[in-house]
Amino acid sequence: MGGLCMILGGVLAFIPFLLGIMAGRTPDKGIYIYNYFPQNIIIDGKESLAYYLLSVIALALSSFGLYTWNKMMQELVGRKMIDS
């Protein structure tokens, strides 16, 4: 379950980035590209709300997957990967 959550979280985190590139317009010449796409996601309005929700869900799934993996490693190996 934890591995599936980590994979699904990674996919959901990539969707807003991919849609921002595919649906957005191209940057002007000379603009720093790594700042251009996140700024357009924030400005767009309703789409940005969906992007934020997908990102939050992806973060929650990835965190749960990491927590589950840590718990499993503690039982198998006997040492903590992440101190809680």
C-alpha cells in the first residue's frame, strides 16, 4: 500500500507541471524558464486551484507512503530510517 501511494503521489505531483507546460503559452525570449511556468500557474485562476489540490493530495500520498515504508523497515531491519 505504501509503495502504491508513493507512485501515485509522484504521478499526481507531475500532472500540474505537465499541464502547465502543455496548456500554457511559451515564455518570452530571455525569461528564466524555471520561474516562468510556476508564476503562470499561480496567475491562471481556477486551474491553479486544481493544481494546488493535486499537489496537496500528492504530498499527502507520498508522505503516507514514506511513513509506511519507514514502519516496514523498522520491523524488518530493526533500525529507524526516520526518527519520530
